[in-house]
Amino acid sequence: MTDQPADINAKFTPRVFSGIQPSGNLTLGNYLGALKRFAEKQDQGIETIYCLVDLHAVTVWQEPEALKRQTREAAAAFIASGIDPDRSILFNQSQVSAHAELGWLLNCVARVGWMNRMTQFKDKAGKNAEKVSLGLYAYPALMAADILTYHATMVPVGEDQKQHVELTRDIAAKFNHDYGVEFFPSPAPLIEGAATRVMSLRDGSKKMSKSDPSDASRINLTDDADTIAKKFRKAVTDPAPLPEAIEGLEGRPEARNLVNIYAALAGMTPDAVIGEYGGQGWGVFKPALADLAVAKLAPISTEMGRLMADPAEIDRILGKGAAKADAIAQPILEQTLDIMGMIRSR
Ligand code: TYM
């Protein structure tokens, strides 16, 4: 693979793009790994574009009415987490056709060998690889299109999406190389903070996920205070107290996870959390964590409830965001088609 010139991104305006699938309840993992950081990027004054990726969601079956509700609920979660639709572009993917069109073009750039290395496809398809949709397999090329149709240079994501952003860089580099252009940037995955991989509350070796069959494994952004407290109280841990020094978390994934969650919610480093709670038992730490989580999440779920009471207003916000997104994406799609030799005469 030919690498891009080291300074390729200097040619482009700094721009953030990221997306979340509206495929179910958003979790504390989505909040700490993505939403909270999306709002921080917006507040740093960078141009930010955030997308509810409904075209990605339908790579597995979605009941149509449920998809609509989940898309609105995810939009409400963005706004309740601090995304301001006047300062960030917030929209759902299917309202901007450049995503699907560039997705096709990039399917023709990506190599089957690259797709075969995608660990998320292997995890999701499991033993059922013959029966999953073709879309699930092609999904990472659509994700590359999401990012590249805005010439985005930065992509804040959780750890699990790193490989897909790296694939996006490979696709951009191959396109630029094959057509002899410096047209696409080399977007950087931004994986920052204490909670880049929030783990299941039932199994410290598994990611917290909206698709886990066990509801006790995750905190949903819509959970009420009692449910949040109960889930943390029942979180699986080893019996030892918290260590006196951060190195003592080595080989204790469940303890590390709860410390990381506390740190990310409190805006502290894990080191500082150990400084405060080192030597304490779970009987002290779990209630403190539950109180902190409720204090941070309750305003979000209350605001989500308020926004969900007016779905027409959410749809209006998404429509307005889509028009702004389209104004950036469509010219980049047109230029891509031109570079590839498609006649543009309409
Ligand atoms: P999705 O919908 O699975 O997750 C959305 C975001 O939340 C992060 N995340 C987590 N972070 C920390 N701990 C966890 N347990 C956890 N679970 C989820 C994810 O890393 C992600 O940042 N393919 C993407 C959506 C997408 C996208 C894009 C992202 C489509 N196009 C373009 C960036 C740019 C996905 O399925 O994310």
C-alpha cells in the first residue's frame, strides 16, 4: 500500500466527522467513548459533523417503526449530551445521498483481502458468515465514504472502530495513488481519555454493547437512577479491595473497568481515582460510582425524554442538518466522479 505524503492533511480544513448507529438503546460506552467527546470537540471550536448512520443500521434487520424511534432517540441523546445543532451539523445518513454513492465508488477501491481482515465483521458474522447481509461485509467501505465525503481529517471513536478508520486511510491512499491526485485526506482516529473501551458489567473481557442480550451488562442512557445503582451494585468484580497503586489493576479487568468509568465520568485520571479510593472495598466504591453516574446521566435522560415528546421538532433538526451536510458532501462526490472519468453533463 502506498502511503499518503506525511503532510497531506495540511491541505484540508480541520474537520471532525463521526457517527453512531441508531440500532438500539445507546449505552454508557457510547456516551463516554463517543458522545461526550463529540461535544468536547464542538466546544473546542472545530467544525464538527455528526451522523446517525441509519444505512449502517440496516445491515442487520431493523423493524421500520423501531428504526425511526431509535434514530430520533439517538438524535435526542446527541443534543442532551451537549451537541448544539446550530454549532455542529447533526443529521441522519440516508438523507444525504452522497454517502451511498461514494460508498459504491469506494467498494471498487477497497480490496476483498482488506475487508477479510475486519475483526468486527468476523465477530458479528461469527459462524453465520454465509447468512449475513452483503451490506454487513461492505459496511467498512460505507464508513470510509461517510468520512471521506466531507474530507474529514479527524474521527473521534472508541477503540473498537480504530481498524475501520485505518481502513479508511488505506482506501483514501489507494484512491489518491491510483488516480494520481491528492484528493482525499488521511483521517486520524481520535481515541482519547480513560474510557475508550468500556467493558460489560457482567464480563470484563467483553465490550459494553447495545446488542448484548443481558441488559444487566450495560448502562443505557435511558436507565433511571434506581436501575443504574442496581446495575453497578451487581457489577461482577473480584473480591479484593481497590489497589493502592494503579499498577495493581494489572490482570483485574473488571476493577480496571469500573475505575476507568469513574475517571471518565468525573473528568479525572484513573491514577487520581486510585489516589482517592485505593485500599477501599467495593462496598464503598460501587455506591460512589453509582451516585456519580446518576448525577451525570440523569440530566441527559431527562432532557432526552423532553426532546422525545416532540418528534416533529427532532425531524426538523435532522432535516436542517442534512441540508447543511449535503452542501459539503455533494460537491466532493461530484469531484470524485469527475476524477474517476464519469461524464457530468446534466
Ligand atoms: P457504534 O454505533 O457501534 O458506536 C458508536 C460509537 O461509540 C463507541 N463505542 C464505545 N466506546 C467505548 N466503549 C464502548 N463499550 C463502546 N461501544 C461503542 C464506538 O467506538 C463509536 O465511536 N461503525 C460505527 C459507526 C460509524 C462511524 C462512521 C463512526 C459509521 N460511519 C464514520 C465514525 C465515522 C459504529 O458501528 O459505531
